[in-house]
Amino acid sequence: MNTKDLAYFDQLIKQKNFSKVAASFGVTQPTITMAVKRLETEFNTKLFLRDRAHHELIVTDSGQQLAVHAQSILGELDIAHQELDHLTQQRIILGLPPIIENHYFPRVAARLQELGMLENIQTLEGGSVWLRNALRDGQADIALLGSAEPLSYQTLLAEEFDRKPFNIFVSAQHPLAKRKRIYFSELKGEKFVLFTSSFVHNTAFNKLTRRNHFRPDVVFRAADTHVIMNLVAENVGVSFLTDIVDQHRHDVVRLELLDDEQPAFITSIVTRTSHVLTGTQQRVLKVLRETLEE
Amino acid sequence: MNTKDLAYFDQLIKQKNFSKVAASFGVTQPTITMAVKRLETEFNTKLFLRDRAHHELIVTDSGQQLAVHAQSILGELDIAHQELDHLTQQRIILGLPPIIENHYFPRVAARLQELGMLENIQTLEGGSVWLRNALRDGQADIALLGSAEPLSYQTLLAEEFDRKPFNIFVSAQHPLAKRKRIYFSELKGEKFVLFTSSFVHNTAFNKLTRRNHFRPDVVFRAADTHVIMNLVAENVGVSFLTDIVDQHRHDVVRLELLDDEQPAFITSIVTRTSHVLTGTQQRVLKVLRETLEE
DNA sequence: ATCCGTTATAAAATTAATTTATAATAGGCA
DNA sequence: TGCCTATTATAAATTAATTTTATAACGGAT
């Protein structure tokens, strides 16, 4: 069976129009008719009901079912292409969310350079959620991901390498600045300056506000830690971050949280379960583990 | 790309010999050479190193990686064939382990018959572990599985419908027969008659012996409940079963366990996540749920 | 009644896969 | 060394599969 037929079929399920599918693949319309016929013969079933009366194309139960498998097969094929591309180019695509890239990656990069392996690494940046999908879909080979819960996905293998509590950052002039530790509930009524993008921080933060029954007054969201820190220093609001960011400022004070069962910023090395590690990749992983898990 | 090429490739990975693979598919040897060439072109990589010197075929890293995907694609295709077969024959293959079939299925069957849906059901019998794989591989569509822990698998969807504690069955003449409840540790030194096949019972039993630090003296194992019960009645040994079996005997006494955190015989309705439920299948599932979860 | 947008069909053309026949390579062994 | 064997590769011929071209069929809309 030709996978091209599955691709035609997959599009037909989506577009529900033979001629348009043909056009989108740059082939003629009878090609699609024939492809569907071949699949119907191969699987010994009707895949579509051609209801010309109400000019719509009805997908049969079999069609629905095959569509799921077609997608899965085409996806797998796509991953195979990407993986083999990376392999032959001796290139490992390493997914890194910005915060992790800033805090953890410099160490790793230094070590990889010592060993002459840095040239084989190409980083791919994006939020943790986006990278998780990129990894699943074969765009990345390894990723360092942050999460509020231990990662566990069908097709991914996660190995936790660090776990940091979240802290509260306040301006040195802020009344709470004299404290060392506080309960999250004491922040009721505060103004907050938070991350805009990071899924993980928001998940953890929302969990805490919900648990403490208050709606936070978020006055600003920024994608960059320094922007947030500057705003905190100016006492525009307080922030909620891990201490992997920027501890060397005298105008900002870090407060630990005293709450039980605090969420943590968990960092993991993640790979696809279907990915076969080459020698080089195993060596890179070893370096990642040794550098990160100390 | 033709999936036939992947099938040739998959076998070549396993057999490492072009001529033999050709023979096993009933084609000539150059066909395999050409198929590999097509894949190498398609993925722009070398898949094998033909080391004629030590006459062995070396699989490259790319080859290893593609092999994983090839298997996955061929497996998916196989599942698709089976599922569509069942669909067009309006047939639902229901996997049932013997104990569940005996205890739970009669009720279900009666209800399905009332609704005229029994004829669409075909049962597939086997142990829980075997059935789990059969379900994953598309041989069955729905299964009722027993387990000692809640089921959780990558590609399967489990829905618990019952949970029964395990009991101890002793002969009416046995010293413990006067008791109603005992601790598992009191069985140290007893002879046991157990199930031979059932993974679930053994898992639970082993957990308890390990926790209570003794090596059980298993004098006999049988695949059939009645055989076990007869042996227990004759005081050949005591047994470890759920009370879904055979309570109407006067020569055998059932004892409850007093231990904390006892393992349970958990029964679940299990389906493949990739399976699209047709109307009929949804109706059958509804009957299963209604009949079983009461 | 004719036109439009659809999908199907059949023959021809094109492209792809397989076979046949044979070459090439290297080890084993007399 | 030279011949035999077990391999895999190559090239031309054959066969099979896919796609195009051209046209039909269908049913709704104008």
C-alpha cells in the first residue's frame, strides 16, 4: 500500500472535496477517486458515502476509524524523516525554554565545547508546552523542560534532574522585605508582576492562589526576567519566580514560601520513547546528566 | 512510499540476508536490493553497511532508527486492517479472561441478548496479560480485564467497574474454619492450592507473602476454580481467591482478610485509545457499564 | 433546458516495481 | 593459485501500478 494514498485520504477527510484535494496535491481529480478506491479495496470496506443529493461527502464509521490510523502513520513517517535528517547531519536538536537556557545551559554548553561536541547541537527555543509537542513531532530530539508536576506522557521519556521551590521576590523597600519566609496567603492584596508566557510558572501560581482563595491583582506580565526584576525593584509589584533567576541584586529581596505541599519548578531531560540513541547522542545525554544532576 | 518496502526492510533488519528475505516474501533478490535503495533515497541516508568481508550486514544508526518507525507503521496498519474487518462484519471482539467470563459475563450476555446485540459480540478468551496485548494489537476491540493495580497503559483506556478483596478459602474441617476473619500472616506454615495461570491472583498473593516475610508452600496449582475448590474441600491446602467464585459450597469456608492495604481484584472495561467507537460499539459499552457498574 | 460543480469511468500515457540474466566481491578450500 | 560458494549489485526487459486525458453521469440552481 502506498502512503501517498493515505495522505490523499487524510486530506479528503479534512477537505471533503475530491477536486480540492487533488488541486492541493497538484494532481488531477481522478487520481483521488482512484486512491480512495484502492483503499476501499485494500480494506474491503466503503470509506465514504457520496451523497450527491445534498452535495456533501459522508465519512463512514470505517472511514473515521481509518482516518485515525492514517494520521498516526503519516505522523510516524514524518518523525522518521526528521529524525533521519538530524542523524545524517550529525545534528542533535535540543529544545530549551528560555529560562532553562539561561540558567542551566551555559554550564552544559561549556562542557560540551570542552569535549568538542557543541557543534553537533542545535538549540530550538520555545515554551515548555510548545517544545513538548515539537519533541513529540520529531522537530527536536532532546529537550530540557520545566514543569510544575513530574512529566509523564505517552510517547516521551522524562528524567528529572532538578527541582526548585518557587520564591517570592519583593522590592527592598517593600514592607515584607525584612522577612525571610512568608506564607503565600500573606500576599493577598499585593500587586503582582509575572511571566507572560511561561506555562509552568502560571500553573504553579494559579494553584497557590486557588488554594488560598484569592484573585491575584496582576498589574503586568513580561516575558523577560530582567524586566520583571526591574519592575519589582521599583516596587510596581511583587513576583513569583524560582531562584534560578538573577539572585545578585541588592534592590530585590527573595522570600521563601512556608506553605506545605508547595508546587516546584521541576526540570527534566526529555526524549521520545521511539528515539534510538546513537553513540553521539548517548554521549551528549551523559554530559547533560553529569552537568545537570550534580 | 510503499509500505511493502518497509515490510521488506523490517524483515531485512531481522534476517540480515537479502536473499532469505526475498524468499520469505516470494519475490526475487533484486527486489529487496531495490526496495532498500528506494528507502535510502527517500530518507537520503545509508541504512546498511554491506560488509562482505566478514559476510555480515551491519545496520547503521539510521537503519536502527528507521526500523523502530517501520515496526510502528506496520503495526498500525495491521491494527487498521483488523479494526476495519471487525467493523464491516459488524462484529465486536470482546476479550474475556476465564474468571471474569464466568462471573460477570452471564449478566452482560443476558442483557445484550434482550437488546438483540449479542450476535454482534464475539468473545476472545485468554489471560489478562495476553488479552491486554491482543487489545493493543487490534485482535480485540474491547476487553474486560482483571488486575491487582489500576490499569494504566500508553495506548489503552481503562475504566474500573468493580473491585473485590481477595479471600482465603479453607476446608470446613480446617482449624481456621471457625474463624470469620484472619490476618494473612496467620497462614504462615499452611499449604496452598492456587491458580496456575492467573497473573493477577499471583501478583496479589506474592505481594502478601513478601510483605509478611514467608515463602508459601504451594502444593498444587490448577487453572480451574472447581479443581481448586475440590482440593480445598479435601483439605489438601487452603486457597487465595476472590469471592466472585463459587460461594455455595458447605464443605469450604471463606475467610476475610484483616490486613491493611490489601490488594484487590480490580476489574476494568478496556479499549484502545485509537479506537473510534461506532454507534453499536457505544451501545455495547453502555450495556457493559450499566450491567457491570451496579 | 442548460449550466455548474461535483465524482466516476475508460483508455492512453507515464511511472514504478519486479524479474531475468549476469556481474562483482570475497571467503573457503583443494 | 584457481575454482567454488554465498553473497549483493546492476542493467535491460517485463509487468504492474499510477496518473492523466477526455468524457460521462449526476443532481441542484438559474
